[in-house]
Amino acid sequence: MRAKQSHTINNIQQYKKKILIWAQQFEDVVWLDSNNYKQLYTTYDAVLAVGANTNVTTDYVFGFNKLKAYYSKTKDWIFGYITYDLKNDVEALTSKNHDGLAFPELYFFQPKKLFLIKGNKVETLYLNKFKEELDSDLIAIEKSNVYKHKQKQNAVKIKLRIHKENYFEKVNAMLSHIKRGDIYEANFCQEFYAENTTIQPLEVYNNLNEISRPPFATFLKHKDKYLLSATPERYIKKEKQKVISQPIKGTAKRDKNKEQDLLLKLNLAKDEKERSENIMIVDLVRNDLSQTAMKGSVKVEELCEIYSFDQVHQMISTITSKVNDNIHPVDVIKTTFPMGSMTGAPKVSAMNIIENLEETKRGLYSGTVGYFTPSGNFDFNVVIRSILYNQTKKYVSYSVGGAITAKSDPLKEYEECLIKARAMRSVLEN
């Protein structure tokens, strides 16, 4: 059981900075921030979960069943992540590429302390055995010094896992698969990394978030492992019986000149290649959702809508379904994972080709972070536009990718990757 209290905060932006500083003392932290980006399906402006009362850590083998058992037993809020490599639990697939990060493949925890932020209200949900710590915690949060904790981030020297010419060769190999009819589309990713490197995770996250201010920003800490994410994409959400998926396919850069920026936005909306990419993934998501949906309930609420963020314009579609109460929430995740926007169509063929052509095990990149509530609701993002850090191994990584279709030009795909990588690169290289 949890003790519930509500508080009104005068300066909510300052409070968000302070509470994230305060959270650094814990080994387990999940911070989710919408950056006040108002969407139809936004429930909270920000959420913080800290301190593991119980947890589940596993590799992909029976991973979803273990998560299901843990959630069913806990009957409480749980927060955590599912790496891309849980694909191997769903299909007869493998992940044998280089892994410099070594994150557990699935991790969830039941937080001791939970903060839900909406407007200028903060709701605290502490497990009963920790409720006596609330007053001292609130004082400690208020005393957090935003300026004292600012630490200069030294420039990081970034290396490429796949060099430009090799990237072209791999994209052309993927195009050959498309021409043969093996696949219609596949998301091809490349890693940028740094070894023997130390970063200041909170400072890097704050700088990345300041540049991008996305609706699904995430700071995740699990012992010595960190995710610093400026992702704009929701993977999947459940509100009572309604399930919502919002894949992104289609990207255009922003311009400081308003007229030029509007033109870039309009061109993206009309771009045949980008629209075809998006529509293919919409069809895939509809098919995935239908596995748990009530008959006739799968609907496309938005098709190829353009949303504008600080760094880029994005083409987003919204697909919804309804599920019966007897459908377990974890099964909705399992039957749609990995998300279509990060795989391709047909999904299993695309994932096989991805594994053969990519050089890096994706791990948490193109996986998902989020939470389940005690009532069976959930909300999960797509881990893109993110920096991953193993503090013990001193390994820093970020990956970017794009959808390859029959109309893809390898040079343009490479340039799109660089646009997507710009924010991560700039905060690491100063």
C-alpha cells in the first residue's frame, strides 16, 4: 500500500531541476518529462520513481513471462525498460553483434518513492514503510542547489562504428533485399561511441533536454548504467481498455527562418517516400494491435500528421484499439514488440536482415522505457535520440537510424542520420 499526499509548487520548472538532483542519491531512478508538450494522450507532465523496493532483472529467455509474473505478484507501480533484444523472446532470433554497454536485457523495479507532476501539483506515493521519510525528503528537495550541482562536461571524442563508405555498402545491400522482395522496409541503425570516457550524466541529460525539449524525455539510472534520452516518440500506452500507439516515420530539419521552416514542414507532409514509410509502419502496427484487440476496434486516428519539435519536424501517425479486461497488460506489449518504427515490414524478415547488416547489438537503443500502474494502465516511449553510458566500463554510445525503402538514396539516408545525431553529438563534444 502507498501513502498519498498532494503538494502545490510555485515554480514547477525549478522544482523539476531540484528533484532530479535529489534523485541522484538512489541506485534506481526513472525520470520521465513531457517538457509541457501537450498531446491528446498526456497523463502527467513529469514522473519520478526512485529506490527499488523489489525488482526483476533478466535476459531475453522467457523475459516477457518473467515480467508478467513479477507485475502480477507486485500489484503495484513498476518502472523499467525492455531492450530491443527481447525480440529473441518473441521470435526465433539472435543478437550477436558487438555490445560495449552490457545493460541487462530487461529490468523493472517497484519504487519506494513516486512523484507524479501535473501542472503545479505534485502527488507523492510512498510505500507505507517509507512514508515517515516524506517530510525530510521534501525539505531536502527544496534545499537542492541547482547551480552548485552544475558540472562542466569535458569534450568527448566520438568514433564511428560504421564509416561512410561502409554505410553506403550496407544500405545498398538492404536495397537489394527490398528489390528481391524479402522486405518492403527496414530500419537500419549505426552506432557512434567513445571508450575510456567519463561523463557527468545529469549535466549531459540537462543539456540534451534543453536542446530538444521532447515530449518523452527520460533520465534512467540503474546502478552504474545510464540512459539520457531526448526521444520524441511514444511506443504504446494503455488507458483502461484503450491502447494507443504513435509511430514516427519521416524527419525534416528545422530552420530559424520562419518561412523556410514552414516550407520544410510542408515539403515533409507531401514527401511521397516519407509518407510511404509511415503508412507501411501504420499497417504493421494495426496488425500487431489486432492480436489483442476487440474485433473491429483497431482505428487510425491520425495518418502522417506533422509535429514540430525544437530540432526537427516529424511525421507521426496515431493508431488505437480496445482490449478486453481479461487481456494481460504485458501481453499487449509482447504482441507489439519490438515497435514497428524501429524494425520494418515484414517484421521478422526485417529484424533478421538488420541483425546481419548492423555492427552493434542495439540493447536499450530502440527498446523502451516506461511504467505499469496498479490498475493495468501503462505508458512506454521509444528509446531514440539517446545517449547510453556504462560508468564502470567508461563507455558512451548513441545510435541513429532511418527507414530504408525502395525509394531510399544512401547519401540522403546518411545525411538524415547526421541530422538526428546532431543534438547528442553537440552535448558530448561541447
